Amino acid sequence: MGFEQEAVSKLYAKAWCHRSSMQRDMTRGAHGESLALRQLCDHGALTPSQLAEFLRVSSGRVSTLLSSLEKKGYVTRTGDPDDRRVVRVAITDEGRAKAERDMDAMRDAVCWIFSQMGERRTREFVDLTCEFMTYMSICRPGEPRPTPEEIRKAFDEADD
């Protein structure tokens, strides 16, 4: 087994198969309330279908999610004045505050982890993660591997 296979096995075992409670919370948030609120903070009022596209979930999941967020007072749903068939979802002040609390809590947790790792290792980790994510952005399972030109272009765009 080459170092590549060994690295993939270790990555699967440690990072993807046996997730920590923080990773589970982040993953749950990626398909739930925290990310939905974050998207509404960043992009303003959206339609449910736009929100589903951002979250990469079904329209049924978004409908359930919006019902929950609306009951908690985090979002409002209103008809579009120009097209009654369109519903617009907007974040409330309470929803914005919740999104900010969630982001602050996650940022604080990650900062604590980085403080444990130290500055040099943290900087190396961030640099390597950025490199890894750039490669992941251009490499698709079952498709031909990117050419040197495609790789160079991806890294040039990542540096911008």
C-alpha cells in the first residue's frame, strides 16, 4: 500500500467515519437551522427554492426547516408583491442574533483548537487545507484527472 492509500484510509477513519461531537454539530448545522440563518444573513430574503439550492437539500426538507424557524421567530414568510405565487423568506432580528451567536460559538471553539495546536502548526494546517480543497474542487471521482493547466488555473484562482 502506497502512502496515498494509507493517507486515505487514515483520513476516512479519523475525519470522516468517526466524527467528533463538534463535527456532528457542524454537519447537522449544514443541513439545518444555523446554515439557513447564515444564508439569509448573507443574501437577504430568498425563496424556499433558492434556500434549498444553497443548502443542497430537498424542497420538502426546506419546508420543514422553515416551519421550525418560523415557529421560533427566526424567519418570516411573505408573498412577493409582484408575483403572488412566490414566497419570500426573510430573517428576523431575533434570527440574525441567533445566527451571530452560532457563528461566534463555532469561531470560539475553532480558535481554542488552534490555540492548542500553536501558531506554526495552525498556519501549516490552514495552508494544507486550502491546498487540499483546491485539488478537491477540480478532481471528480470517475472522471479524468485534471491537467497541469487546469491545476495551475485552479491555484491561480484560489490565490485571488
